[in-house]
Amino acid sequence: MRTIQQVLEYYALSSFDLNERYNVVSIEDFCGGFNKDNWEELKRFKCGNESRERFIAQSAFYYSIEFEGNTSLVLNKDNKVIAYFTLVQMEIRFPHSTFPCMEIARIATHSSNQRQGIGSYLISKIKKIAIQTNRRFLTLDAIKSRYEWYNKHNFLPIKEEEVYDTETKMVYMYHDLYDEDIVETFLDTGGHTP
């Protein structure tokens, strides 16, 4: 089984681009050599969520080098950070079973780049990373105001009551990447590819 880092390297995530306008690099590559300008760039990242801004500026690099979570940055052509995501390998527990999963610990888009499809693109890339690391499930803690956005991307609440609980600000959600149609098609063909 491959680790997240191996998959990122395999897919050269440091060089894939969004609509040929953006590059995604690991935080280690971006901050390598402790480049002061790049550290300042992380401090300038603003997404409208102080917790996510603080994380990218203060904790993301340390979490990555300690293998607690892998952070990737989306850069524009001027080397400015316009989005980032952090992935962690975890487990998801259901009443009768436990599965390895990929948790999206953080995902954020810079305020000036929101509503341009970057978050949706990142979710699709994260799904591919999960599949390549043999993780059937994606999980995340969604801020309630973003619940519908994640739901649109096929994430479901683990506990439906969290959606309606006025005391909680977060909803723990999951996305099952298992594709029953592909499995049925494969089995219907006798295990032969078309």
C-alpha cells in the first residue's frame, strides 16, 4: 500500500495544474531552505476563517515534517498561495465495522479566489489520492455553513442529528468512494475488461 507522500510524488502533484493556471506543491517544497519570502506568503493567506489562516501560517509545515498531516499548496503563476489542503490517514467507525480512511483535515481557498471552482477541483484530486492510497472513505469536519457545499460533492453526515443541532458548529461527514456500478459491470463481463 502506498503512503500519501508516495502517491503525491507518483502523480507529481507538485506539477499538476488547475486549468493550466495554477501549480500544486507540497508545503515542504514551498518552504524548503526556509525561504523567508515564502514563509511571509503563508502568513498573508486569508480565507475568512481564522483557524485555517493560523494553521497554514503556524502549524502546517510542522505537521508535514512530523508526518502528522500532509499539506499541499495551490500557487498561481506569481507564486502566491491561493488555496491549500491537508490530508491525514485515519479510520472511520461504523456500528459494525471500521475502515481506513483519508481525512481532509483542512481545505481552504484564498478569499479573492473563492467561487471559481478551485475547491471543487481540489476535492476531485483528493478523491483520486484516496483511491490510489486504497482509502475507500473520505472524512472531514464541515463547518455548518459549508454543509451544503460538501453535500453537493457527495459527502453525507455520519450523524444526521448534527446537521440540525443548533448547539454544534460542525458536522462530521464522509464520502464513500466505492462505485457499485463499476463493480457490477466488471462482474457482469465475467471479470474481463471491455
